Amino acid sequence: MKVLLITEKLDKNDEITSFFHGRLLDFADECEELSVLVLENKSHALPEKVHVSSLGKETGVSRVRKIFNFYKYIFGNATRYNKVFIHRNPIYIVLGGFFWRMMGKEVTLWYSHRYSDWVLHVAVFFANKVITPSKESFPFPTRKLKIVSGHDLDSYVCEIKK
């Protein structure tokens, strides 16, 4: 399984987001190749088979440049992944969903929030699957919704492998 995982921030030293670094280590064990695209890359210690790229927030690039970097990455590296896992940020599916659908990439969104807007609705339209820790953690019903066991990484991996 070759996965492109997109998340907001990668920083093994951050009090709030460092837990995700540990999850990536476990996630990498389940993948043949793991590509991680982050909005902001601070620090990490991941194995060689994990390729980390940043959209450039840590260098202060503009929003337009971040979007350009996003498209450059997903188009230029499309052969490196066959599945896409979006962690918490449905806007990335809005931006890349049409391309991924045309390329036959399976897209999974992890989302755990009661907030809903047009971005989330469009993201769900393009996603193959939406995973959340409880029925109450997602704002509207959809056949694509899969309830997983809390915030357990094994549940994420199992859903992505299916």
C-alpha cells in the first residue's frame, strides 16, 4: 500500500501535535511507501521510506504559493501513492478531489468535529470514505461514514487497507 497522508503540522516537539508523529511511525510500518504532505514541517524523525514534503508555512510563503506547492506535489508525485488519507482538513479534498477521482486514487478523510460547511460537503462528495471516532463526531449523515474505535491508529489503517 502506497499512501499519501496530508495533515496540518509535523513537529515531534510540539505539545499539541507531537502525538501524530508517533502515529506516523506506526503508520509507516503498515505501508510499502508513505508520503506525508504537511502545511507546516517543523521537526521529525521518520524512517527513510517516509517522504515528508511541506507546502511551506514554516518559511512564510503566501497562500497562493502554498496552493501552487500542493498541486505541484500531487501531480508530480502521483505515481508514488495509490491511496490518499486526509487528516482533519477537508479543504485538501476540495482542492485535489477531482484529480484524485480522475486518477482512480482512493481518498479517505478523517474528521472529528461537529462543524459543517460547504467545504466539508464537497470533500465528502469526492471522498471514498470518511472515518470518525463516533457518530456524534460527524455533523451529517452519509453512507461513506465509518465509525472507528476512538482515535486508535489501527482502526485508521484497517479502514485505509479495505
